[in-house]
Amino acid sequence: MKKALKYEGKGKALFSTDVEGELIQVFKDDATAFDGKKHDVITGKGHLNCAISSFFFEKLQAAGIKTHYIQQEGDNEMRIQALKMMPVEVVVRNIAAGSICRRLGLEEGLRLQRPLTELFYKDDALGDPMINTEHCELFGWAKAEDIHAMRQLARDVNRVMSDMLEAVGIRLVDFKLEFGLRHGEIVLGDEITPDGCRLWDIESGRKLDKDVFRQDLGGLSEVYHEVATRLGINI
Ligand code: UDP
């Protein structure tokens, strides 16, 4: 049972529960982009994201990757273990798109020779700037060994997810992960949804992720529904 609201973000809210160390993550119907400047409410998005995220976490756990996931509860709620979250986001890229193209002048769609991991400091006011391991150590955000573990886990997640998506005709272009500590060990937290991934249809190149909302390419829930259906998720 949900108790007190602990945190509310753009796409999710976090509640304490009557079980110590367990939280409920609620997926909202809100869609935001460009630091919240673009905002919409898309009926059914919370349900779709919760189902997709639960599906990925279950597959990752089955592949031996430690995550905060306990179970999906109802349409848009996920029971999770409380972690001490790291203030660092890890982005994995297989193909150049988004900020790396702007930053390095790369053409969208360039296939990278191997998966690239990038670190960003979680700070909305600063616009989540890119950082490296030295920043993390120097400013006490994360130990070098924790960053190493996060990057390693992110690469493992990339392999599992890329294979699963490729099997249903979807290319995993890039995605963002967040991690936390559980008894001193790095564990995957947060969510895995098309809000935080770039997914392209392999045959047509059609975008099947939040870029549809960012770039006004059509209906977001239709596209998320297509991703869920292709993966065999019952909605
Ligand atoms: N991403 C995210 N949250 C963020 C920043 C990025 O989920 O705060 C995801 C984004 O959806 C994409 C990947 O991380 O799948 C890489 O994003 P990028 O650095 O290219 O930034 P963007 O183009 O989204 O500004």
C-alpha cells in the first residue's frame, strides 16, 4: 500500500510503503521534453511505460543483472527496493543521435564501432552536464569503482536489450540508465521505457520513442503500444 509521497518528477512519482526499504514507483501520463518546456498529458502512457519497464527489468534480472525491481502492481505502479541513488546518469550509445551529434558534429545514424558510455551529472538547473570519472571522485558523487561497475552493468544491459529488441525488428540506438547502492553494491534503478531510449524500426528507420513527441512525429501512445506489442507484452 502507498503511504507518503517522497518525490515527484516529470514522468514518475515515488511513494513510501508500509514495508521498510520498499517503495512504489508510479508512472504518470505526463510527457515532457526540452526541460519541461513542452508538456502534454497522454492517456495510457503511464500504463504502457509501467508494463514496458517491468518487462525489461524482469528480462534483465533473468539474465543475472541486479536491479531494484520487485513487481508490477496494478496498471501503472511498480514495487521497487529503495536504493541510495547515485547523482550520475549513464548513457549508452550504439548509434549517434541527439546530444552527441550536436556536441561532436556527428551525423545522426552513424553506427559506432563499439558501444559508448557517457556520464551526466543529474542536475536540472545545470541541464545535466556531461562529466567524467574524475569529476565524480573529486566532487564526491561516486567512487571510481562504482562508476566502473555502472559502466560495466550498462554494457551488459545494452547487450540483453539490443538482442531482445533486434529480435522484434527494433534497433536500440541509445538509452539512459540510473543506478543506486544496495548494501554497498551498485544496482540498476529508475525505469527503462521509450521515454529514455531511442528505438528505431530496423526496416524503415521509423522512430518508436519519445522523439515522436519531441519532434511532433505522430501519436506517442500508438508508438509505445507498438513497441509493447512487438515485444509480446500484454496491455
Ligand atoms: N535521456 C534521458 N533523460 C535525460 C537525458 C537523456 O532519458 O535526462 C535519454 C534520451 O532519451 C536518449 C539518451 O538518453 O535516449 C541520450 O540522450 P542525449 O544525450 O542524446 O540527449 P537528448 O538528445 O535527449 O537531449
